[in-house]
Amino acid sequence: MPNFPDDVDVAIVAHNNLAILPATLTSLAEAGCPRDRITVVDVASTDGTGEWIAREWPGVRVRRLSKNEGPSPGRNVGITEASRRFVLLMDADVHIQPDTVQRLHAAMIADATIKCGSPIVVHANRPDLIQYAGGAMHYICEAVNPWLDRPLAARGLDAQDIGAAPTCALLLDRQTSIEIGLFDERYFIGKEDGDFTHRIKMAGYKMMELPQALVLHNSRPRGSWLFYYQIRNRWHFILKNYQVRTIIGIIPPLLIYEPLQLIVLVGKGHGWTYLRAVGGLLAMLPTLPRDRALARRIRRKADRDLLISAPMVVRDDLAKHVIVNRGKAIYERFLDAYWKLLKPLLARSGAKGSPRSVAGGQGPPE
């Protein structure tokens, strides 16, 4: 039985996941995790999750939320109510390998600037293929996932300080997660993981990905109902987190990207969704000064050192269209060239030094 670290609590966020939760709990048991370290945050499930845990897994704590407002409130509960230094944050459809937590924990103990340990995420039904690794944030605020569906063996064994990570499984420094503002509960779903991990990086900390640390993640097609949140939250992410000079600088590529996105959505019968998302964004703007104040307080690294230009992830239902793929390739070449021109003009990171908390310090200029 592996020796589970003494200073790690586990928080599993579940919503009607009873069919797959048993395998998740079993994987934790096989990793040596004591039951009294595990909290299942039951997000308004109607499938009897809480009753089943009480019956089949006594000792595991159930924290029930009465309303489904997406995974972020549950994640925040799991982080804030943990009692130990580190929190293993998991979705209910993830199976961890027996030594994954130990490897991530050892790396974070060895380097105090690592505040997030990220495993390699592989497909549960195709464990030889990567689902997520080497993540980063494109400067137009889209996900970069360079290892998607590539062989795990090709990834190599080098640890990497990545720029973004999915929150299906992360080992987090609890206090740092609180200091950077936790998950934005307004996002419901879509960009909420990128926003959270981006703020870890913005505060000057490392987010280390270890190839020897693996989790298996079940994947499912994304419904079209997510379009609304992805569009709204992406724009809020930009307005909340980007420096003013960056926002101004990316206007030209956005003037191309947004009409193209709208055309694609109209072609799929979701043009109204785009307009609804704009309305949803407008409703979030009154709190923008407060949101940007948080970003300024925690910022230790400038946008030019956080954002990149690289091939972006496209939803499977859109990637099937030849025209979409060809247009994407042409547009990405333009984005690469534009970033080479823009990046030197953006604000630089502040003076070198150790990362700081939200309590003080002066970040790079806007």
C-alpha cells in the first residue's frame, strides 16, 4: 500500500456521478488515502450519491450543496474546508494512479515556488493517449493543448512548468489557492479552470506537470449549451485578467476572430447564443473594477510572460468541418506573426524576486 502524504486532504466534486464515483474512490484507496481525508462535495445530486457513500464508504465526508451552480462553488468548498496544507482537487470521473499524489507532493515539497502540481491526464478508455498535457493560454484567450490525442510515450519524462491546467485533478497549496481568489463562481463552467490556474501563474508561482504522475479521465462530448458560457467567460477572463496594454494590443486579431466565431455559430444554428453571451457579459461588468483590483494585487508576472501563440483547441463538432480547419490554420499563422510584433511592446514583468501573496507588493505596470 502506498504511503499517502500526511498533509494532503482530498476533495471530489460530484454531480450525479454515482455510476463512476465508486471507481474514483477505489483509486484513492489503492493510493493509500485514508477515508477520513476524503470529502465528496455533492453538488445537488439526485442520484443518491450521499446515501450511497454513507452506506458503502463510511468515514468519507459528504458535503452537500443544495443548488447546482457548476463545479466552482464545490471546488471552493473543498479548498476552504480542508484542514491540511495541500488539497487534491478531483472531479468524480477521474482515477488516479497509486503513486501520482506522492510524486506531485514530493515535487511541491522540494520547491516552495510550486503551488500547483498537475498530472498528465490520459483517456480512461485509451490510457496510452494523452488527453491533456503541456497546457498554456493563447493570447486571444483560447486553450492550447499540444499533446491532445498524442502517444503518452512521446511526452518524455521531463517535468514542465506549464501555463494552464485542467482541474479534473490538481494538487494545490491550499493557502495560495485562497490568496489568489479561489475559483470564480460566476463562470458556472467554461474557462473557470483556465482562469484559476492563470492566476496562480500571474502571482509568480510554478505549476509543475510531472509525466510520471498520471490520472485517467473519462471524456464525453461537449453539448452546444456550453457555447454561452465559453463565449461569455472568455471575454470576462480577458477584461478581468489582461493588462490594459494587452487588451488594446489584441484588438486587431479579435476584430477578425469574433466575426469568424459568430459566422461559425450562425452556421450551426447558435447565432442567438452569441448575442445572449454578450448580454451575460454586460451583466458582469459592474464588478469589473473589483475583479481587476484583485488581478493587480496578485500580479507578479506580466501578460507577455504568461500568454503564447500556438495552435488552439477546437471542439470536436467544429473540427469535423474542412473549412473550419483550413480557416483555423490560416488564422493561426496570422496570430503567430502578430504576436511576434506585439509581445515586445507589452509591459514587462516586475523586478525579479520571490512570488508574493495578495497582501502586498508592486506588480508590473498596466
